[in-house]
Amino acid sequence: MKKPSKRENRGHGARNGLRKEYRFDYAKAQTNRFAFRMRQQSVVVLLAPDVAKVFRDAASVNAALRAILKAVPAQSSRK
């Protein structure tokens, strides 16, 4: 007869193979409180490290891009 492994003898008897501290009760879950910050029209861009040193936040990046937009003549949309 096969001897049970030590893991089986530890008494973890958790359902789905998870310990009690890792079980999550979805009935108590709440909606993401930060979700309102996300806008539907948001665009995420990854900056190169050297550029990120200069532009520390979204406001500084937006200000620089708006200055460039003012300097460049308007072009027709290319859709």
C-alpha cells in the first residue's frame, strides 16, 4: 500500500488546492474605486527613460505636446 505524502498529511485540506488565507470570497468584492479616473479617450504611451527624466507627469507632457501643436501648421485628418 502506498504511503501518503507529507503534503497530504499537513492538514491543509483546502478546497481547490488553496490554503484558507488564499481563498477569496467574491460576494464581499467591491468595485474598483479608482475606475472613475480612467477616461474612455485616454491613451497610454511609454516614454523612453531619458525623456521620462524631463517629463515627470502627464501635465508636463501635455503642455509640451500642445506647444508643438501650436507651432506645427494644422493638417487635414488622414482617416
